[in-house]
Amino acid sequence: MFKNHDLVPDYGFKEIRYELKPIKRSSGQIVEGLYSAWITLNNPTQLNSYTTLMVKETILAFRKASNARDVVAVVFTGDGSRAFCTGGNTKEYAEYYAGQPDEYRQYMRLFNDMVTTIMHCDKPVICRVNGMRIAGGQEIGMACDFTIASDLAVFGQAGPKHGSVPDGGSTDFLPLFVGIENAMFSCTLCEHWSAHKAHRLGLITDFVPVLKKDGKYIPNPLVVTDRWIDEMGKLVYGDFKVGEEKDKGKQLMSTCEIDLTPLDQRIDQLVDSLMMTFPGCLTKTLESMRKHKLEHWDKNRESNRAWLGLNMMNEGRAGFRAFNEGTKTSREADFIKLRQLLAKGEKWGEKLIEEILPKGK
């Protein structure tokens, strides 16, 4: 009999799903007794943003999958077709953690442990991106070993736009994937990238079309997919369309359905390929490759945790409240007014925060 090395044996998950799925060969044959472990963030009404409990359960799930002797690979995903994960739960941030730096620092201990647990998993980890991978969702996604995405997926940061810093992994990992200047642009300006652009820049392993029109899969109509260079010589493949072309794309999308079957088939192919390796050599290769990410992560995560805790007194407090209390069209603080007030010598406090919050809700 084997010993049970799970942290909490027989834990009953509440806010995530943990499932074992049989491995399917390319021929369609099911492999007996071997599985992929699917860890699913189950908060679709809030775009799979993770609550404190979800963070703790994700840690337990990855430890469980890592220990499972019949698991070949882990698939990390989110429920539905709108989002893999959009980061931390802004409602919880705004209503509990804002203004409580010591509490947020404890929360960030859990978040850091979640990122580390992903990179310490003894099995290969595949991020299945079924929609948006934004902010902290981007960070836990980059901690994975592979990323297979729907071509409707969107990738990006949110930090400086919403009172935080992408120090939960993006400032460590993103330059390794896309180079320092692309990473700088993404982390500071929080521009969103399509799956096509993310693949072109080296952020993800692969993407597949999931939009179905008249029974056939078509590329994302909001993205430039049919040319590489514009009239000014700029590489535009993968960029989002603008203006009239964007409107046409939205109109076409409204006549289509989303079918994630091709995404799951591509996941099956990758798991099948990973199965056809020596398990010990595969694990050691994962550990050696992950050192490049862990080198940066381990140097910075504790000091970043401390800073992010203190930030909840001022800009974090304002940014998360703005997102939580604003409208669908206005969820950012008044950045110009904030800079003007600070330039005049105004001090951070409740009065200043109230003045820069979006109005009209």
C-alpha cells in the first residue's frame, strides 16, 4: 500500500473543481488507468477571479495532482468560455483587503504559495485558456509549463490601471517570454493581446479556432489574421482590429457559436505526447526548465508581497474600490485629478480617494 502524501487527504473542494479525465490517444482509444487532472477555477459569474478560498483550494489541488501516481499531466483552466481567470476577486479586494495591509500581506503569502506550487508540481502543467487571461490570471498562467488557448482568448495585465503592480509573477516571467520591451509595454500600459499576437511573441504554445459559423470553425474576426505587414511596414498580424473592421467583426461574431471542442482536442494531443516519455526524465526536465522562472520569482516574491500589502493603504485601496464601485464603462480612478492633487501637496487619505473615484453608479 502507498502512503498518502496529500496535505489534506480527502478534502472536498468547494470553489474549484478537481477531476480526473481518462487520457485519449490520437486514435480515440482510451488509456486504461492513466489520467489528466483537471483543476478548474469555478467562478464564471465573476470571470473566474479567485477568492481567498479558491487560492487555498488551488494549492491543495496541485499538491494532490502532483502526488497522484496515475496522473500524467495537469490541465489548469476556468469554467465557461469567457475567461480562464481575470486575477484576484476585486469585490473581495475592495470590501475586505483595501485599507488592511497586514491582511493583504497574509493573502499574498497564499497567492505566492499558489504560484510556487504550480512550478513545483511533479507533473507537466498545461494552462487551458478558454477566454480572458488577465492580471493575476496571466501570472498563474505563466507559471504553467504550456499554454494552449482558444483564439478568442485575451492576454494582459491590469496593475497600474487599477492600483496595483504585476508583481505576482508578470514582472518576473513576462520578459523571459516576450523580451524586456514587449514586457515593459504590457506591464505598464496594460494593453491586451490576442491569442494570435501572444503566440507570435512567444507567450503561448499554441492556439486553435473555436468560433463556429455554419458548422465550420473560423478565425477570430476581431483580429488581423490575413496579413503581416501594413503600409507603414509595421507587423500587424495578431493585432486587434479597430474602427469599421472591428464593428464588422463584432457583427459576424454575433451570428456564430463558441465550441471549445478543438481546444480540448489539442489538449488531448499534448497530454498524449507527454505520456509517451519516461516519467522520471520528464519530471527532471520540467524542474530544469522551470529554474529560469524560479530564479527571478524566488528573488523577488517576498519583498513584492510586503510592498503589495503596504500599497493597499493608498493606490491599491483607491484602484480596487474604483473597479468595484464604478460602472461598466468607468472603472478607473481619475488619474489626472489624482496627479493634480498630489502635485498640490494633498495627502493620501479617505478624502482624496473619494475625490478620484468614478462617479455615477
